[in-house]
Amino acid sequence: MKKQKRTPWALGAVLILAGGVAAKGEDLTVYLQNTATAEFMTLVAAKGVTAKIFRGIGVRIHWELGGPAKTGGAGIVIQFDSNAPSRFRPDAFAYATPFDYTRTCIHIFYDRVLGSVPRKLAPELLGHVMAHEIGHLLERTDGHSETGVMKAHWTTGDYDLMSMGPLSFTAGDVSAIRGYWSGSR
Ligand SMILES: [Zn+2]
């Protein structure tokens, strides 16, 4: 009986930690390029999923169109690509270049994302793909976690979870993501 009591306490501790992170709050501008290749409503819903995932760890995303060069601001750039050659990173939905700040940082193969799940799940998957790649850039690593947003390969079980609500970043991911702001100040 005692053992069962410990589980809710552990869960509570995690929630308090997440709340502490959220209380501080950080802002992140994400620029979207070549959005014409994406269906408008799917993209709107996907942005909502991505924003919710980051809001859960205290990061507010501000969406812009175009590139930081136009506005002179810092930020992360996501470019939507369709019809990439099938032999180019064939098993990937997207890729990020976390160590190269001179070029577009994230490329998303929109048609591959849409073709991988039933239509109604497309916004959830696209939202998680964007969150995953932004996660790579903020953590400045191409490494992955065992579970959640930063998992290397999501299974159909993960897709089922996504349909019920966003996946989470692990505690390790959260502290690495926070390093993006603490390291640059
Ligand atoms: Zn990855």
C-alpha cells in the first residue's frame, strides 16, 4: 500500500518542477518559409500543437513569415519542402542543422508527414515534428531521448498518444532547452 502512495507524490514533484519552469517564461520567434506548400488549416492547427508543447515548458512561440534577415531579429527558421527526392534522408520527416547558423535551420518534408498518418492526425504529427526539430536547435544537439517529443522514431503507439494530447519533453530535454537562453546571455 505504501508503495502505491509514492507514485502520486513523484508525479506531483514533476508537475511542480514544470510549473517552476513555466513561471520564468521565455520567448522564441519561429519564422516559417515556403508555407504555400502546406495546407492552410493543417498548418494553423499544427502551429497550435507546437505552441502548446512549448507552453508546457514555459516557452512562448511567436510565429512569423519570412526570415530573420527581413526583421533583423534572432529566431529559428523552418522551411517547408515538398517533393524532396525519395533517396534524400529517406526515413526522415524533417531535419535540422543545429550546428549551422548561416543557413535555413529546419527543413520539413511536408508531403512525407502528411502521407504517414490518417488525415485527421496530420496536424498533430506536423506539430510534433516542428517541436522535435526546434528542440534539436534549442538543445544544440542531434541526440534523442527515450520517450516523448525528442524520441528518434515515433511508433504507432506514440501516434495514438498524440491523438489524445501532446507528447512531452523529458526532464533532461527541458534542462537542455533552458540552456539555450542561459547560455546565450
Ligand atoms: Zn531528431
